[in-house]
Amino acid sequence: MIYSDGKPYYSLNNAYRQKFGRKAVKISLDAGFTCPNRDGTLGTRGCIFCSQKGSGDFTAKGSSIIEQIAYGKNQKKWQGQFPCYIAYFQAFTNTYAPVTVLKKCYEQAICCDDVVGISIATRPDCLGEDVLNLLSEINEKIDVCVELGLQTIKQSSIELIRRGYQNDVFEKAVLELSKRNIEIVVHIILGLPYESKKDMIDTIKYINHFPVNGVKLQLLYVLSDSDLAQYYKQGNFETLCLESYVDIVCDCIEYMRPDIVIHRLTGDGDAENLIAPLWSKNKRLVLNTIHKTLKQRNAFQGKKYIK
Ligand code: SF4
């Protein structure tokens, strides 16, 4: 099956064009939040792969949300394209603050010109009733998408990465968000230590059962300012090579439900802090290899999906 933009999978660009009628660009923001896995509530070291910037290494410069959005909009690469924008609350846990604070942040973003939606990266255990009600209220005014860091469903991996919640917490969060018609995107990491291809496909099959709208497939990379760096340097595991990664991604696409939008097909860690795998710096090469391999295999999203 070929999607309307000619790709054998449901790409984010395609989904944005269908929804907004033009190109949409995400502006990564750091609203100054923390995370229960960092502030001592659940832990102090964070998830094993998380960088010191709370996985928000590409957030826009500027102190306020409004300044960051203005900075993001001013990037040369968008000049002349006249896109609309999604304010992406990326760094740390973006529902982990009193609702009055959250409301102020989100509202600052949605008041900016040409911002047509907000994306909120968070943990499923940080979605209390008051937060859900706030998201629902904002969702009445503008497109709201919540991005949940699931990463994996394998128990030993959940412990290794110090995720700090069980899969049933994710399931409850998905149902609560879905009840409120809030879009849900799930982050999955491919290449976690000791995971087989079958383990990764099991995570995709699991996701398929839920009312999930999008998925980010993220290569596991090692950043120098994460605890994973130490674990890696001690020789505990190897990162994937390009060929294995591409093979796994293509399988994941084939097993994925056809209506799930694929927001990302690779990882893009901060190049200055990247220890491994170094081939991931060449994002163009990775994407081209994935596209080429899909074509060679005559593969498409959902080819192996069984209800
Ligand atoms: S939940 Fe997110 S921000 Fe918090 S430690 Fe894990 S990856 Fe980092």
C-alpha cells in the first residue's frame, strides 16, 4: 500500500498536510520543568539514556516560551515556506507542575501567531485528573497531542532503563487521553541492550491494540552525559549497526497498524555529545537506506499487521 504522498508508510508530513493543509513545523521548547525520575520522587539519575537536558537537546534558544517560539520560527530553513507551527514541549516532563503553571505555559504557546497545535512530551504517570481536564480544555481551543515515553514493554528492559512505571500505567493513560479525544503519540526505542528483534516487534504489536495515533521510532544512541555512557564504556552492550537498525525498522513498519502516523524513523542525538553509533549522525543516509530497503522488500506499513 502506498500513502497519498507516495511513501509506503504514514508519514508525519503527510498527516500534517492532511490536517492543516500546509507544512507544519515543530518547535522544540524547554519550559523549565523537571521530572519525577530526576527530582528524587522516583529517582535522581533519570532514565538511563536521558541527557542532562532531559532529552530536550534541540530546544530553541530563549528564556520565555514566546521567545523560544519566535527563535524557532526565525530559522533560515523555514524562510519562504510559510509553514504553520506546533509548539513542542519537549524537555523533561511537561505535565509535571501545578496546573496553574502548566496552563500559563500552554496558553503562552497557543497565543503565538501561526501556532496551530501543541505537543506535550510526558510520562503516563504524570497525568492526574486535574492535568487531564486542563489538556481537555486546551484541546477545545487548539490541537493537543500528548507524547508518551513508553520505549519498550519488556520487563527486564523497563528495569534496566529505570523507566519507573509499569505498562498498566501506560494503558490507563492512553484510555484517559483517548476518552478526551486527545491525540496520542508513543515513543519507542529500538536497540535497547539485550532486546531481540522479536522483543521490539512485540512492543509494536502491543501498541497496535490501543487507540494510539502516532509512534516515534527512535534508535538507541549513547550520549556522553547519560548514565548509559558508563554502561556502554564498561562493554555491557553494543549499539546497533546501520544494517541491523534498518532491518528492524522495516519489520516494525510492516507490523504497525496502517493508520498510525510514523513521526520518526531514526534517532537524532546531539552530535557533540554522541558516543555511539556514529553512523546515526548521517540522518539522510539512514532515511535513504530505510526507503531503499522498504522498496527492495516490497514492504509497506501494515503488511504483516494482524488484527
Ligand atoms: S522520563 Fe523523560 S525526562 Fe524523565 S528521566 Fe526519563 S527520559 Fe528523562
